[in-house]
Amino acid sequence: MGRKNGGLMSEALKYELAREMGVLDTVQRDGWGNVPSRQCGSLVSLAINRAERGLQTENR
């Protein structure tokens, strides 16, 4: 999960989101490639929601 050039999400954020979604054990044991695509999509959605909330907070 991520781009070869570093991507947009930090590694720390990816692991934090994985923990929240309950897939951290899978990631640590087997790598991102073994996380089901549905859950990866949910991780991306969660990251987008967080970013949007952060922007809303900055604009207040």
C-alpha cells in the first residue's frame, strides 16, 4: 500500500489506520499484499475522511 516514491501517507499513518481497522496483525505478519482489497479500500476511505476533517478544522 503506497507508491514507490513514498506516496501520500506516511508509514506511521498507514500502520495507525491498519490498527484501527483491525488488520495490523495481518500487515505485520504477512505484509500489505495479504490485506483484502475491500479492507484496503476502507483504509483509504478512513484516511480521506481524516484529511477532510483536518482541512475543516484548519479553515475554522
